[in-house]
Amino acid sequence: MSPQGITQTIEMADGRIITIETGKLAKQADGAVVVKTGKTMLLATVVSAKEARESVDFLPLSVDYKEKYAATGKFPGGFFKREGRPSDYEVLICRLVDRALRPLFPEDYHAETQVLINLISGENDVAPDALAALAASAALTVSDIPFNGPISEARVARINGEFVVNPTISALEEADLDLMVAASIDNIMMVEGESKEVSELVMIEALKIAHEAIKIQCQAQIELAKKVEKSHTKREYNHETNDAALREAITAHAYKPCYELALQGNPDKHARTDGFKAILEQFMETLPEEEREEKLPLAKRYFHDVEKEAVRDAVLNERMRLDGRKLDEIRPIWSEVDYLPSAHGSAIFTRGETQALVTITLGTKLDEQTIDGAVFEGKSNFMLHYNFPSFSTGEVRPFRGVSRREVGHGNLAERALKPMVPAGDDNPYTIRVVSDILESNGSSSMASVCGGTLALMDAGVKIIKPVAGIAMGLITKAGNENFAILSDILGDEDHLGDMDFKVTGTVDGITACQMDIKVDGLPYEVLEQALEQARRGRLHILKEMEKTITAPRADYKEHVPRIEKMVVDKEFIGAIIGPGGKIIQEMQRETNTTIVIEEKGEYGVIDIVSANKEAIDEVKARIRAIVAVPEVGEVYLGTVKTITPFGAFVEIMPGKDGLLHISEIEWSRLETVESVLKVGDKIKVKLIGIDAKTHKMKLSRKVLIPRPESNGDRNKNS
């Protein structure tokens, strides 16, 4: 008999039921739950080491989300037929959950902790990502691991003017706003999403609706934990060794110099870093030489805290920033397009010490990205890839492939631009945008958005409107009574601040956002002010971008392959392709073009791709000939394809041939066909009939030749 688990149910506003169960599966983990709604089930487990590793002064937290293909009755693609490295979609869910959980562990908790979330049952129209954080948080809540939760996530979408929490995947296709929000009962922790030029007020309203749904899910976790004895007593730990005297000494020595250095307003990141480093070095020289090496790790940690406090106080008290800007001032911007002569489109976007080199490549349907997940599948014809090499920050770092951060930043920039890329016949191309960060000091993902807009216009892509992005920061004092909202934040301000709020959009509204809040109890009024300040900053950046290019190029560049479409009845697709692909391959080889055929309903849609207009016209002429319907009585210039004892088969249109019987070749009687014709001959023939049953064509050559006079005719004339 299977054991009975401990369960807690959540009733959503629309009547859907979510069940959380623990105590039945994975009982050797520190915490494990199964979250279920309908046929969708997630298994989340958490294990945390009993002791922290030596010299670790941070939380080594790893969050992994994995979709089992068996969950939806599918085989994994590829040769090995087993789940491999995480897809971008899985990585993005890992990041969403990680960003929501990480701030809620105690600051002095440094034990290695692993959260694993597996989709073990799925439905084709239910997005499991909205339940992943709920599952992870519930596993932590029922464990003995110290955690200042619970938290949960909810997706909120606006569909036909109405807000819907955790809508179906199909319903999202009609949404003009799609937000994922993570929060505790009291505070919003994280926001990420995309929209179609919605207003700041709509964004705030969506956050409030999501938070109400999350409060219910958090309360359910609290009720579940009350039923689990293990969760009542959290484990004791001591992961830090502190030296109060050293902390006091560093504070006394370093606070004032750090405060004064922050007010110098130096825009050079490396110079500022060297300045703060010198203050620490000066303090270390005050210690006895034999103690310096031993106390250096603690001294660095305490100095970091002092530096953070001093810089924050300087901003709040003096309303002055590290690089000398006002709170709402944007760094100097310069940009350039058409920098790379061989790329289909290119741009450099530089804002302060952040620089992105962005390229555009235009391809065909053959270049579309195939999405083959356990739940999501389909194709994408717009993609943006973000690369963050170590030299962009003046560092040496081994290259180990694409990082989760690169996937996340690229996804944000992609979501920002995608609503403004035309769809359907207005954009025949598959578009790949690549943003290579050459310098980084804050807001590199937003530089990718701005550079992406410029590069798309340089490529001649008829984007609906230009898009710009800006990263907002926040510094607060306890109680949020004294706060400073910072526009276009530096990397240091992101690290030392309480919020990183990235907002992208056009002159008319928001297209994407990403927010991480590191402070408790942030009022909605502060968020409203941040959004308004972001809107003004976005408009300023768009004006600066207009100095470089104001609209997409009138035409694509000369070396960009052109795509022209033809539409034919689907019955002709086979004839155009030919047996074994012979005809289409022959056309591509002889004209140096690429031909892509896609069946849509009752029609075949043909894309003909080439940088040579004459080659495209030749292909179109050949296809027209293939789809043309032979007419009885018409004369055709045909090619002799085969010869038989009873006649010849003559191709009068591509892929269409008819029988020229031996009796229809000439007026005189022939002993052999070869005496007049050979394979490859070009001859004029007339279509004299089509068999009603077999549709075979009957041809005649002799009717086009004057009939010779007979002996009787000659005698009569004489």
C-alpha cells in the first residue's frame, strides 16, 4: 500500500485547483514536493550541505529546471534519444526561480544548496513555468533549511482588455501583456515579461493582480509547513567567523575616504576601482605585518560593507552619483551604423562605458529555429543572441560556452525588439541579431536593444517603431522614506543598490521589462515613479538614436539575398519538386538560387531566394511553365525525351510530356522514329487531344508541316 502524503490545496480565482503534496516522493531530500494542477505535475527537491566549505563567504545556490520528454509522451530529438543539456527555455526558468529565491536566504548562510525542479507530467496547453517557483519554494518551506520565504510566481496576461492569471499557452497568443511576477506575501521580488506598447499604469495594475494571486499560494505553503514536523525547527549553523574589532577599525578608517571618493564624480570605472582599492590597502598597512595575510579575507568583506554604505549615503545625502551625474541623467551616447561592410546590417551603440556591436543576418525559412520541447514546440524566425566576453570588463576568464546570464540577457533583448518586427508578408526573412558586448559598465542588455534597433534599420528591416532600453536603479534607507531613483545605472550602482529595473519600449509604450528588487516593502508609488523616470529616459535615448538613423533603409543592401514569393495550387507542389526532388534541385543548381516550398491550406507558398534578380525571374518563369495547364490546339516547342518503336515522348512543359505517335511525325510512312528524331531534339508540336480518363496527351508534328501533294493531285492540276 502506497504511503499517504501530506497535501494542501489552492483554489485560484477562476476555480482551478493547485495541489501541493509532500512526504510521498524523494523522502531522502531535505525537502520535496509535488505540485499538481490538471495533468501537469512538477517534482521539486532541495538539498543543502550541513556545513559550508572553508573560505566561502557567499551562498553557493544552484537551481535547475528539467523537462522530461516522457511527461508529454515524446521522444527527445537528436541521435542519443535522451535529455541533454538544458534548452534556453529551461535555462530561463532556472533564472526566474533563482532570482526569486536567492535574496531570501539568510546573509550568513553559506552552505552549498541545490534546488532541482522536474516536469514529470505535462499538458500541451499548460505552461509549467508559472508553477516552478511555487514548487521550489514549497520544497524549501517544508524542509529544515533556513529560508525567509515562502515565495511564489504567477503569470499575468492581458487578453482582450482583461487580466488573466496563469492563462493557457494558446490564450497567450492574443495577449498584449505577458508578465511573470515573483513575490512573497509582503513584497514583489522579481518581474520579467513582454508587452505590445502598454502604458506604465497598465504595468502597475498587472503587478498588483499577480501579487494577490501569489499571496494565496504563499499562505498555502505556510499551512502545509504546519503539517510537516521537520519544518518546525530550522537547522542551526555558523558559517561565518567574525572579528568585531577589525570591523570597527575598518569602518573608522574607511567610511569617510569612501564617502569623499564617491563625491569626486569620476566617470572612469577603473580609476574609481583603483581609488577604493587604495583605501583598503592603506588600512592594511596599519595592521602588524604578520597579521595582514590572515586578516585580509575578513578585511575585504568588511571593507565591501563600508564602501557600500558610504556610496549609498553619498547618493542619498548629496544627490550625486559615482560618475558625477544627476539622478536622472543619461550617460553620453554615440552610435554608428553600417560599420561592417559584409554584414546584412550592423551598428555600434555606446553609452558611457558600455558598448555593443550588433549584427543582423537575413535568412530563409530553412534558417528558422526549431523549438522541440516537452511542452513548447514550433518554429521561430526571429532570434537574438547576446555574447559577453571577459575583455569587455578588462578581465581574464576561461571560455566555457554560453552562460545562463548570456541566455537571459539575450532573451530580454529579443522580447524587447520582437513586437516591433513585422510579421507575415511584411517580413519574408528569418532574422538573427547578434549583440557582442565590447565594453561593459551597466545596462549591456539595454545597449543590445538600442544597437539591435539601429542594426535592423541599417539592414532595411521595416520595423514598426524604434525601441530603446534603460536600466533603473534604487537606493533607499530603512522605511523607504529617503530614496533615490537612478536612471541608466552603472555596474557599481547595480551591485550596491536595491533594485535593477530594466525597461524597454517605443515612444508609445513598454515592450519588455525585467526587475529584481533586493529590499523589503517597496511601495507601488516608488515603482510608479521609477517607471515614469524610465519613460523620460527612454525618450531621451530614442532622440539620441535618431541622430544616427531615423528610419529603416528604403531597400536591403546589394549583397542581401532577395526573397520573392509565388503562390500555386498545392496540387502542383509535387510537379515543381519532381521525382526525388530532381526538378527543384535542377532549377536551384542551374540558377544558383534557393527555393523553399511550404504547403499552407490549399496552396503552396514558394520562396525564391537569390541576390540576382535575373535568376529569380528565370525560376519564376520555369515554375509558371510547370503550373500552366496544357490547352488542346496550342503549339509548343518541346524536347524529345525518349524514343520507342511506336513513337516519341516529347516534354512540352517542365514535367509534362505527351506521346508523339510515329504516325503523327510526318505525312509519309516511317519505318523507324530514329530516322527523323533523336533524344534531345527541339521540335514544334501541337496538342491534338487529352484522354478523358488517363489525362495522357496526344501530340502531332505533321499537322504543322505542309501536306505533300499526291500523284492524283498533280494529274488533276495538269
